[in-house]
Amino acid sequence: MSPHFLSGGVGSAEQERQYARYYAAIATETRGRNTPHVTTYTLRPEVGRGTIEVTRLQGSLRVIRYDVSFTADHRVDYRFPEDRFELEVCLDGRLRIAEEEAGRADLCRYSSSLTPPRPTKGMIVHPSDQPYRGLSLTGSRDALSPYLGSVGAEAFASALGRLDSSRGADLYLGRGARLRGLPNLLAGLFEARAETPGKTLMMEARVMEALALVTDAASSCRGQDAVADHEAEAVRRVPLILWRERHDPPTLAEVARELSMSPKRLASAFRTEFGVTPMEHHRRRRLERAADLLLDTDWTVERIGHEVGYAAASNFVYAFRRRLGTTPAAYRRARL
């Protein structure tokens, strides 16, 4: 099946038409008599099973609940302008993201994705027969104003603007730790329903809490633990060093010595920049590269494990399964 395509500004007439065509192609539509602001799309049997539920709140903000499983890989290509805001949390399953500037990653259980403050172009893929439960807050940045209280849209935009390309990419691809509190918060929003004015107000309150977490996460990039420009430049070399030396990995102290930093300061600055420890970031990068090689080459699992820095195939299989919930061989079979 050809990929679907979505583009344009949130709420624009063109995007509304695109979404209408998209939903019509994959699902049947139901709108509640007493809740006209809630639309449920039930997947057609030939497409998969499950529902996508869209709730429209004030300011044209949309809360989208995904509880789906597609019979074949379901791909959506996109091209969105910089005024788009989307915050998605995976509650169960897996969603593949590939974006021109940020790169590729799998959004896994309890990880979150925050769109960077720039135009985006890429694709998302729901793997075949992989149940996915997730929740997305989607709207234009202007649509967030009613939920930002005394902070205001301008200060919120300024906070997001502090996310440079590396931090923004990590948060977009679900690798950042700064948004760690979101899954528990948005799991409650996933179960909530705007059935009455009071319940709608409770949903909007949770949206405010989510935006508060995002604001604090972005603002912390230049908080008490601020990283000087020369330190930030050095820290961003760490992933390159670890990848270069992946077959004989250096210790943190050795990396710090190469960068003329103390190990303690390197660890602190790296966490401020990337949201995780250097070794955790490197481990995720190796497994994401392995996932790409499983799909893009006919190499054996052992060869791929060696390519990404695992001396023993058993260690690679264990790490891959722990991170992605399946073995490398099963991952390849499910997607080819």
C-alpha cells in the first residue's frame, strides 16, 4: 500500500481535507450525539483493528488516542511548518519515526516525542501486527495559549527555542530523559473522556500539567547547571568518540581526558545536553543503528552485532530484546 501524506498548518483548510481523506481511507467515522467534539475512527477490517479517537478542546487543540494494530506496515509521510506543536507518548507498543534532520528511532513504551521548533519532514511507521497505544497533543503553537496561564505563549516559545538541534532531536526521537514524568501524567489523560463539562475541564487541566513539564524541561537547558558554549561543543563530540571506538570502548575518564574535562563535569554537562548518561545514549544509538541494518542489509545477526560494537552475538540479542521487546531476527521478519 502506498504511504499516506499529511502536510500544512494545523487547522488549515488543506490539512483538514488531508486528514479527512486519510481517515476515510483507513476507518469508519462515528461521532457521539452528546459529544460532537469527539470523533472515533474504527479501523476497517482490511486495514487492521482498533480505534483512533480525536477530542477537540478549546483553542483547536486535539487530544488523539491511538489504540490500534495494523495488518501491514502503516506508513504516513509528513511535512509540517514550524508552528506545529505535537507531544506524543507511547503507552504500549512501538512507533517508528524517521525525520530528515533528527534521524531515526523507535518510540517505545513510556517514551515521549516532542516536535522541535522548526519545520519537520519525514515519516512515521506503525509496524505490522504490533499493537500500539499512545496519546498525542496536537495543535498550532497559538492554540496552546489558553493552557499556558501566566507563562504565556511568548515565554513558552522562548523556552522551546533553547532546544538546539541535538537536544531537540533527542526529545523528538524519544531519547531524552527530561520528559520522564509525562507518561504517567498522560496515561491518565488517555483514560479520560470529555463526556461532561466537568470532565472536559479535567482533561484541559492535565494538558496544562503536561505543558508545565515541557516548559520546565526546556527551561532547564539554561538553568543552574548551564553548560558553557565551549563545554557544549566538547560534549557533542562524545557520541562521535564512543561510536568511533565502539569495538574497544573507552572509559568515561578516558573520554573526559580527550576532551580536557573532568569525568564529573563531563557526565553532568552531557546529561544537561542530552538528558541521559553518555553510555545510555551510546547504547541506544548502537541499537537504533542495528535496527536500521536489520532492514537495510542481508547481514547476519552476528555480523550486525559486531558492526555496532558487540563482541558476542548473545550480548547483542539480549540488549536488543531488552530495548525493543523482541529479538533481532523477529524484528527483521516482522518488517520484511
